[in-house]
Amino acid sequence: MARLLPASADAREVQLPLNSELERPTLPEKQAPPRLEVRICDSVAGIPQHEWDGMFPGAAEDWAYYWAAEHCPPPNFSLGIVAAFQGGEAMAAVPFFRTSYELHTSLQGGLRRAVDRLAARAPRLLTLPVLALGSPLLDRCDIGFAPGTTPEARKSLMRAMLDALREKAAKDRVALLGLKDVSNADMREFDAVLTAAGFARMTNVPMAHIDLPYDSEEAYLAHLPEKTASYLRRKLRTLPRIRIEYRASVKGLEAELHELYQATRTNSQVQYGDFDELHPRYFETVLESCGAKARLMLCWSGDTLVSFQLFMVGEHEIAAKFVGMRYPQARELNLYFINWLMMFRCAFEQRVRHIRMGNTSYAVKQLLGGHLEKSWIYFRHLNPAVNWVFHRVAPLMDYEKNDPELRQLRQRADQAGKSTH
């Protein structure tokens, strides 16, 4: 075999006969990149845990939380994952769910009750099966990508996952597609992709967030307006009357937790139907699966459980999940405020600087120092004619516009603006 000369060798020194039988070096053919494969997974177990958590680094709701969620989905929901793989490695993933969606879910108050009566008489008129990206057990649509994925690649992967969702919907004869709780940042990144795929958008109820760049409760209170800090200190005066306990198990309390959760749902100004429901074993399963990341705080008055809250602790944020309170003790003992302030104390201790506070009760969350960020719902019908109609009636179903508390906040803001002119 001919000896290959170093690159610096003078080519003139190499003499080969015209009909040389010497073997010539062959360069390896350029290999095409591995083919992209999009899979519909029944379980997050279809993605290795380290790959999933690498797509959502430091998340409060990690692989273990999704595993727990799919083992105790809310009634009338089935859960899964859409994931894109290349060379056997997960490149992108997003959860999805299937349920029967009541088109008037966003309506509240008297109008909601009137439409509910109509829906009870003709359920097929206002209820459609839906296949949607997102999760009924999270307040945002988690869209994850492998580290280092470029912006253009992210868009391509999103298109591929949307195509897979549409194909599954057509196969399962589900005509309505959606994306639930799309963050403002993801809306800006993927709106063009979604619009090109035939989706329209409307605002969901916003997400409340609070930044806590403080090392202690006193430092936090010192940065609030003086009247607000004094108000919160007064709320804390009932704290000595309460015994606070953190538990890693709900054994013996399963029924009581759900009783308190249902009482809080009933007391709420807004109702979102099946999206507010929880599986009877939800709390138990999350605590068993998520370990120290899941914090269950119980408040006792004597031997009576008067409130609980569940929150998830990540590396960079805390996610408030669910709260339940007993009435009228909740008002008498200022339990709503105490639950938040105890969560803040946990954030100070863990040096976590951000809390996702969830939806509803916006006035209180703003009083605590929180701010609101828009959240979005995307939808499309597979029938082009129906989709055309849906695009035009979407403003009537807008969640943000139909929320009574948000309307009150806007009215107060408008009045305050007028008074300054």
C-alpha cells in the first residue's frame, strides 16, 4: 500500500505510474445527520430522566413531578408527552393532555350559569374533545429543548411536534387542538410558527410572579411601602395561635386535604370546571415521587387542620401548587397571608429568589409585591370552516377579559389614572 506523505511534503517528489496498481486512499463519505423522529409517549418514562431534566434545568416541576402527575391525572384527563429525538437523544419535549373541553369554560358569573344550563340540555353543542400541549396540573406550558439548541432549530422542532400532535388528533378523531398556558416569552418566540400552523390565540388569566432578592423576612418587609409592611405585620399577629407542621406523607389526612381544597374552590370567585379538579391520590403521589422538592405545609388550630399548602422547590424558583383552607377559621386566623409569608420564609432560607404565585387572587398577590405576566391560549379546529369561525369568536371567550377580579383591577387602575390628570 502506498505510504501517505505528510501534508507538508513536496508534491513533485511523488511519482506514480499512469497505470499504477497502488491503492489510493479513500476519504470517508460525509454522513448525513441522524433522522429526526417525533414520538407520542404515553409516559415521561419514554425520555431518560437526565435528558428531561437537562431540557428543564433546575425546574421546580421536574421529571419526577410529571411522573407523579401521569399516575394521578385529574378526572376526565389523559396525559402524555410529545418528544423529538435525533440519534436516540431527546432534542425537544412538551407535555400534552386530552379531555372534553367546554367552550364556555372562560365565562364567569351570571353568564356562565346561563350557558351552563344550555350546555346541560345540549352538551354536544358546547363540548368538544381537545388535544392540547401543556398540562392541567401546571400553570405554564413547559416547552423544553436540549442544551445548545439554536433559535432556528427550536422553531423547526416546534413545527415537528405540532405536526405530530395534528396527526395524532386526526387519527383519534379529535378536531380541536390547543396549547394551554403559553408564557409571554414562548408566545414571542413561537407565535409565527403557531400562526402559520393555523392557530389563533387569546389571553389566558395572567400568571402572578414575585421576585425576592432578600435574605430575610425583615429585609423583604423593609422594601415594601410602609403601610403595606404594617398591614402584613398585623396579619402575622395570629401566627402564635397556629401550629405549623411540614410533612413528607399525607397518610391519614387524604380525605381532609381534599375537603379543604374543595372548600377553597367553592369559596373562589372563578370556576374553571374540570381544570380545577384533582385526583384523590394527587397529594400522596406527588410527595412520594418528588421527595424533598415537594413541601406540604399544614396549619393546625389545636387539633383541627385549618389549612394546607403544597409547593415545589426548584434551584431557581418555587412554584405554588395548591392550597386548601377551612372557613371561617381561614379569615379569622389570616391563613391566606400566613401561607404566603411562610412560603417566603422558605425562599429566604433556600436562597431561592423567585416564586411563581399562580393564577387568581391578584389583588393580594400585588399587595405582597407580585407582578402579573400575560399568559396565552392557542387553538385551532381541523375543519377550516369551523376554524375560521373560531378565530372570530375567540374575543368573546378571552379568559383575561372574563375574569371578574381582573376587570375590577382594570377599573381601579383607570380611575386612578383619571384622578391624576
